[in-house]
Amino acid sequence: MRHLVKGRKLNRTSSHRSSLMSNLSISLVKHKRIITTEQKAKELRRFIERLITYAKKDSLHGRRLIMSKIKGNLKKEVANTIIHDIAPNYSDRNGGYTRIIKLANRKNDNASMSIIEFVDFKIDESDKIQKE
């Protein structure tokens, strides 16, 4: 039984799951809006909102926590973007930094698709929607 066990496994190992969340969060920070499956979007919401809450504190400890969650060589750029560009927009908001918009099911495997994006964030029309 899975009493009080939170989070989705997404049919992946622990390391694969953490890499997936890291990569999805990098894409979301970079493009401000991405298309992914509904379950991945719901799990990404938990992951990225925690990072924004760390960034709102604007401390060295928060920066290090963000960089520990993000993997790869882009973690400094992503941490700077979250701290300097995204977090100041949500200084008066206590959570709910992202929204999930449900789309039609994917044609080949009938997976439920969603758009996850930042709330109240100015997105240029030139930015295209990034898929997974």
C-alpha cells in the first residue's frame, strides 16, 4: 500500500525521474510555456513551484537549493533566470505560479496532453510553444 506516499513514478527509475523533472523545468523556464502529458505537467508543477519559492527568498541558500535540483551545465543560467526574471513577478503571490491547460489527447497513443505555463507572465508572440 502507498499510504502517504506522494508524487508520481511516471514508470521511471528515481534517477530518470529527477532528470526528467530537471529537463522539463529547464524547458519551462526557457520557453515560459511547454506542451507535455497531463501527468508530467502535474508533477512538474510541484517541482517548479518549489524552485520559485526558493528563488523568492533571494538568498545564497535558495540559489544553492535551486542549483541542486537542476542538473546539467545550464543550472547557473536557469537559477539566474528564475531568481532575477521569474520570481520578482510573484513576490506578492503565495503559490500558484503555474497553470495547466488541458488539450486533446495525443493521436498515436491517446495520452492526455496539457500546456503548462507561468501565470501572469508576459510571453512574446514570437515564442513558439515547446513540445516536451
